[in-house]
Amino acid sequence: MQIRESFPFYSHNSSKSNPIYLDNAATTQKAAVVIDCINELWRNGSANVHRSSHSLANNLTRRYEDARLVCSHFINAKNKREIIWTSGATEAINLVANSWGMDNLTAGDEILISKMEHHANLIPWQQLCKIKGVSLKIIPITETAEIDLLALNSLLNSKVKLVAITHISNVLGTVNPIKEIIELCHKVGAIVLVDGAQAVAHIPVDVQQLDCDFYVFSGHKCFAPESTGVLYGKLNLLEAMSPWKTGGEMVKTVSFTSSNFQPAPLKFEAGTPNISGIIALSKALTFINSLDRKSLFEHEQYLTQLAKQKLLEINNIKLHSTAKQSSSIISFSINNINAMDLSALLDEQNIAIRSGQLCAMPLVRKLNNAGVLRVSFCFYNSTDEVIQFIETLKQSIAIAGG
Ligand SMILES: Cc1ncc(COP(=O)(O)O)c(C=O)c1O
């Protein structure tokens, strides 16, 4: 596969001994353009951004801000000031909870999240609700692993001030009808935060078309460095929000009694950011945009359908990923066999998949108290890898006594 040449994990000399990597929902392999960018930046000299005024620093500040422009084009934000760099989706959600949430919510208000949220889109709201006396309500899901839109409709009322929902479930793979959900929420005046951590590497995202108020994602799940991420927010919301973290570079004037903050986005970027990581993230986004995304998505869908079909041939299996609109994530359980034991057996055969609670304990506990298994494909995976996974899984089930 030609696309693999863009990933040193597959193309370097010792890649033959690398595992069959089917844990892409946890993190993706890094693109060559990303690795090259980090290498180039660190070799050519470090400097801090938005501070020093020497040429090296000015050059890096320009590249840091160019990266913001690239990112704004990538998700079709109206204005590059709507892009805030964070350390990932988790930090971006915490920022909204601690800034927008602290500023705008009062006792008696309600926040809605869905039953399929990652801990990152659950715990920040739990904490905020405790402090503010706000209720956290949960949108149920259907038997077919989809958001229950009727139930959502009945939960929506004028007390609901924020709905925080995942674009693609990291457990079920369900692609939620985000545009429709946003329209429903806006009717009652609620703002909507979309957790796009599992989306951006796989499907194009257009924040203006979705009309979401906030959209978050992590760099490491789209071929870029760890500890990089994005909070998109509509400019009017960001301008009205207080900073969450404070310190260097987010201020205009400071005295011992008070401080005056920079406008967004800098007021949300206190301290030295992950400069090289963010510039490299923009290379990953440019790389993604240079690909034939439609055919790569079709390839991922083909691999997913093939795997689902082969998995269903296995005795005593339960597929949890049953939604009609679904990405390349499949969770499943085998009756009476511990998920962790199976993933360890697969690992012994050099196949990397995920098992356990998948950072979504309330949902996974309902699916299988002891944890589930998850395979997640990316466009660089091959049909042979899917076949090998299925064969090895069958052998592992036999060893585990199934
Ligand atoms: C749906 C979803 N949201 C949020 C996160 C948190 O991402 P990060 O750990 O990169 O902040 C993840 C990570 O697995 C995820 O799958």
C-alpha cells in the first residue's frame, strides 16, 4: 500500500518486526512529515514564541501562527482566532468547563452529555456541576448503539445550557448525527461542544457547516505529536470567556493588584506552548488534506465491514458496535473469556489491540462488566492484517478455553 510509505513505522528497516497495529483509536502512527518537521525544528534552533524579538524567535512565532491558519482552514473556521492550542481534547474540554462553564452557569441549570462519552467529556462536567449546583443529565442510547434522538428531544428544555457530545464514539464507533443534534439543542438555546477526538483523522469536519459552538480534538490521534490539541470556539463566545490558566504571554499589562488580558486566542495560551508539536500538527493536517480522503474512508469502511463479518462467524461473540453510521472502531466480547487475557494472547502474536474499560467506564460496564475488546483501523491497515487478526483471535480463543 502506497500510503504506508508516508509512515516510517511501516517503511523503516525494522518495520517487519513491528506489531500489526489495530489500536488507532488510542493513538495513530506518526506521519513522516511530522517526524521530519520536529527534527528540522529542533536541529535548527529553539526559541520562544510571542516573546523575544530576535530573528529566530520571530521566525518561530510566524510558523506557530501560520499553523493556526492551517488548522482554521482544516476545520473551516471563520477566523484563525477561533483556534486555541491545547495539549489535547481533554485539556480543551477542561478549558471550556472551567472558563465558559464557570462564567455562564448557575444553580438549577442543566448540562447534557450522552451515555457514550469518553471520561474526558464526562468528568470535567461532573466537577463543574458539583461546584455550580448544576444537574448533569445523560442522553440514553438505543439497542443499536445510536443516540436516542427522541429521548434527547424530551431532555431538552430552557434549563439546558450546554450539550457536550462526541462526534464518533471511541467505544462503539457510532458516528453521531451531529448536525441534527446541534440544530435540536440550539432550538432551546443550549450551546454545543463536540468532542471530535475520534473524527478528524477519518472524516472531514466543517465547523461552520455543523454550526457547533465548540469543537475539540487531539493531535496524536491524527498522526501528529502527543500533547497537542485544538479547541475551536465561536469567536463571540471566546471573546466573552475568562481565561482558565494564567501566567506569561496571555497578558497585556500586569501590576501587583490586577492584570489585563490579551484577546483570544492568546488569553487562553498561558505559558510556553508545545511549539514544535503544534507546528508539526499543522504539517499533519496539511498531509491529511493532501490525501484522497473519500477513498481512504472507503478503505477503512471496507476493512471494518470485513472484520465485522468475520467476527460474527465466531461462536459466542457479541459485537457492541452495531450502529448504521459507524467508523472504523469495533468493540466486542466473547462469552466467558476475559478481554484482557485475549488481548495479551494477541499481543504475544504481535497484534496490538485494546481491551478494558476504554476510558468510558459507565458505558463499558453495561456492555460487559469485565471490559471489552476493541479493534480500530486506520487507512494504512491492510486486508491481510484484518485476516491475520481474525485467525490469531480464533487461535487465542481456543487457547483461552473458548
Ligand atoms: C472520544 C474521545 N474523547 C476524548 C479523548 C481524550 O483524548 P486525549 O487523551 O488525547 O486528550 C479520547 C481519547 O481516547 C477519545 O477517544
